[in-house]
Amino acid sequence: MAGKHPGVGTDAAGSAVVQARPAWHAMEPGAVAAELGTDPTGGLSEAEAANRLDRYGPNVL
């Protein structure tokens, strides 16, 4: 399930399928951090931040 939209994949017919995930706002902070692969006190490593920038692009509106 690669791409810019985690939690969205495709089925065998190529149709979009959204995988059920708990609502992030209803989760414990540590569980949210673990789900996002980060550390709540230290944030992302420089290497991981660069990886996500390459994968998802810049954080702009």
C-alpha cells in the first residue's frame, strides 16, 4: 500500500479500499506517535524527515 495516502489501498479489481483504523484523536498520545513512527519528545530524525519529504513532498497548503 504505497502512495501519498496511508490507509488507502486497492483491491484485486483496482478499486480504492480504505482500511479501518482507529480515530487518531481517540487514541493515547503514545499510540499515535507509534502509529506515525515518531518520538513525541524528539520528533523525527533528520534522515526520516528527509525521507518523508521525498516521499510526501513539502508541507504546504
